[in-house]
Amino acid sequence: MRRCQICNNEMPAASKCLTIICKKRLCSIDCAATWGQKAVLKNREIAHKKAHKADKEKIKPRTKWVKEAQAEVNAYVRIRDKGRPCISCDRPDDGTHQRHASHYRSTKACSILRFNLKNIHTSCAQCNSNLSGNLLEYRIRLIALKGSDFVDWLECQNDTISYEISYLKRLKALFKKKAKLKELRFKRLYN
């Protein structure tokens, strides 16, 4: 026999209760009132959480937006380069080690290339973290991959830029969407 979701009593026969009460698995008008009060409180709590989240977004500093946008770009690069070896040491992407999105020109040295996908490739954690990008090997392989003119162009970029929050929000959303689409395509191709 079905039980009331509020008081856990047995439900009356279908002919003895209102249709709405039976559909919600409530045994009486009192339980329906209790259920309604809980629903109102739950809706208020959800609205409060949304408002709190919006308030936090308004006061979030630009540096936080930069980190979040960079995280989404890096996630996209790791998906884009899935299966490719490390750009610096040719270690294969076999799932036995962590993969990083490595910048040829560092984000501090050249902030204008921070989000440029031509400047970011996957590398193993050993090369990116412990060897600071293993730049000599990175350069050699980048020349072999893209050509010396391209590497010269990257090395000539020395401008700095301060990204606006509105741009960072759009960039974060764009790369989050691109990463999901790329992941879906990857799964379709290899599953």
C-alpha cells in the first residue's frame, strides 16, 4: 500500500481522496498544507542561493576571472591535444601521467598570448612544472611542427594587456562550450 510522503501513514483509497492530493502522495489536507509550506521554503532557499551567487559574481575580482578563463582554455587544450605526445619530450599520452596545458611564451612574459591557442600545447607534468616548460625542447619541436617563421612571430610578441571582466566572462563560457563539444566528438570517434 502507498504511504503519505509527509506523515508516512497509509494512503486512503483513491475514491476517498482528492485527485491532486493522491497524485502528490499526500493523505490529507493537513499533509498537503505541510507539503505546500515546505515547497515555499524550498523555493525561497533556491532564490536566496541564486541571489547570493549573483552577488558573489558581482564582487569577484578580475584576477579570479582570469584564472577561471585560463582553466577553461587549458581544459579545452587538453581535450584538443588528447592522444598527442608531450610537446617538449614526446612522452606519449597513454594515461599514466598528468597532462598540462603548457604556454610557449609564459603568461607573465607575454600576457597578450595568454589565451592564444597557437601558444598553448599539451605537455607532461614533468616538463611543464619541474622543468619550467622544457623550453629548449619545446622550441625545437614547435619549429618542426609549425615552422621557424611562426616561432619567430611568437617570440616577437611582447605586448601586455589587461583583460576586461566582460571579455573574460565570454571567453570562459565559450571555451567551456567548445570543450564539451570537442569531448563529445572525441567520444563519438573513438567509442
